[in-house]
Amino acid sequence: MRITNQILNDSARKAGLPIQGASLLDYINKKPGSDQSLLQALEDKESAAEPVNKRNYEKLEKALDAYEKETEKFADKSEHSMFEKAKESKDMTEICDSADRLVAKYNSVVSAMRKSGSPLDAYYLQMFLGVSEDQKKELAEIGITAGKDGSLSVDREKLKASDLSAVERALGADSAFITRTGFVSGRAADHANANARSVSTQYNAAGNTYAAQSSLYDFLR
């Protein structure tokens, strides 16, 4: 499920997304001090650069989609959500298991974004890591910390012993970490999907597809 503007706006209000007086969506769509959107500027730079390997885009899209599905589980507000069940049972096992998967998918996204080679994905990566940095105190309180490479790790024992309200503040439906990274992953996944299709249909002057060139390059390596 892609995050719509309405969902984004609701999440932005709850999570406090303003950046220099603008929402995260505004910041992406319009570069501060410029009439050109930040996305457009990066896309222009990307289109002028060497074509990126289609396989990298496909791997990135897969990683982003998997991460987005994990965030949807934490964003569940129904009576059957993992948080509601934990409140009833006092058992944190499901939340700990889900947090392990969330962090693993997060780390896969970080790795795939670094390998993309796209200027726009480099920007998305900066935003993705920025969310973790902004929320590092709340995350650390429940046992989730970031390494020097930006990857996250979970201290399962600390998480399991944490107060459920603290875990919900850090990873619940209204948490800044879930709403912000969920938004960024949705936008980045759309971009990766579009570029994977685009690379397949672009031709160079000799009539060879960029995808074929990438395959040849991979084979020769």
C-alpha cells in the first residue's frame, strides 16, 4: 500500500514533520529558496548521469516494499494490533519479533540505497538515516541503537523489559519513526519502480538497451 497525500498529511500532523516551516512533502517537492522542486533537481541530475543498474533498482524496490509492509504492522490501530494484544496479555514476544523484522528490513533498505548509485536515492537515504538520528533517544530507551554505518540493532532483552507505553511512543502508529520512515520508503519505492522500468526501455545511440549494457558489465566483472 502506497501512502497517499491524505495519509501523509495526517501522519505529518501527528508526527510533527515540519522542516524549516514546511512539511516533509513540501520540502521534497520544493527546494528551499528555489522555484525548482528538490525532487526535480535531483531527477535532472540523475538523468544526466550514467544509467544505474536495473538490478540495483529492483533490489531496492523489493527492500523498500518489504520495509513498508513491516511499518504497516506497527501502524495498525485496530483492536487486534500487536500493541492492543500486548496490553491484554502482558506478553511482549510478538512486538519483539516484529521489531527484529522491522530493523532487519530497515538495514536492508539502507544497504540497497547505498548501492543504488542514484542521486535521488542518496537523498532518500540521508532522510531515512536522519529520522533514526532524530529519534535515537526514544529508540535507545527501548533497546534500538544505530551503529556508525547507520544500521540499527535491537537489544531484545531490553526491548522485552521496556514499558509498553515507551515502546508504543517509539514504534507505534503515531510515532515519528514509523510515520516518517514509512513515508520516505513509499516515495523511494515509487522512484525505484519507475527507474527500473525506465532503464529497460532506454536506448543508447547504438540501439542497445541500458539493461543489456548492465548485464554485459556484470558478466565481465
